[in-house]
Amino acid sequence: MFTEPTAGEHKARAAEQLHIYVIGPPRVTWNGQALNISRRQTRALLYRLAAHLDFLPREQLCFLLWPDTPNATARTNLSRLLSLLRRALPDPHLMLRQGDRVGLDPGRVWSDTKAWAETLPTLPSNPTAAALQRLTTLYRGPFLSGFSLPD
């Protein structure tokens, strides 16, 4: 369990940012430095949370990661995996929860998929060179290229 930061702590932490790249080979950086998360399943959870930076229902995450597992077991597995992810992050407050939903702090986490999704609708019928450059910079290859989970 973790506690919410005080106002002063929150302001100091706001400058610290986690960047998650999943368009192409996945990578994670914290304040510009590579962040290594050793367990593949923990990385998979992080990548899914980063894909849209939405709060996701635990039930949906359980089904995604353990589709053939009884619900009670899948929920136990998810709780354990969320704890592992929280400990693997440089700041446990990067993970948030809203009732039965979990997500990443959108004010402190940036993801290439979110940036891509925000850029596409802003393109006019004749896109500017700057907008196209932004999209080509974000595109580093197929989604999660080279990443997989066993089974």
C-alpha cells in the first residue's frame, strides 16, 4: 500500500516523467535514462496501461493476461503483478487507482501511442510538414516489435 503525496511532494514529482515507447521495439525511460523492468509480464502490464493512458478495469486486465484462468486466481495474479509493477517503477505514485480501475498518472507518464492518437485527428486534409515529421518520429516500427509473452 502507498500513501498519496503531500502538495509539496506532488509539485516536486511533477517534473519527473516516465516515457513509454511501444510503437516499435518497446522501451521505457525515466527522466531521459533507460528504465529496466526485468519481468516480461510486468512490462506487458505497463505497456497495456501506457497504450492509451486510460484507467482500465481490473476485470479487463485479468482477461487479457489470464484468459483461461478462474476469476479469483486471475485477480490474485493481477494484484501480485500490480505490486511488482509499482515496485519496479521509480516512483510508486506513477500508478493510480479509481475504485476497481487502475492506470498511470497521465500528468507524469508520456506514451508514444497517446501522442500518435492525439496527432492524427489534428491533421488537416493537407498535413503540414511538422505534423508529418512528428508522426514519422513517433513511428519506430510495428507495435511492440520484438516483445512477446510465453504461451
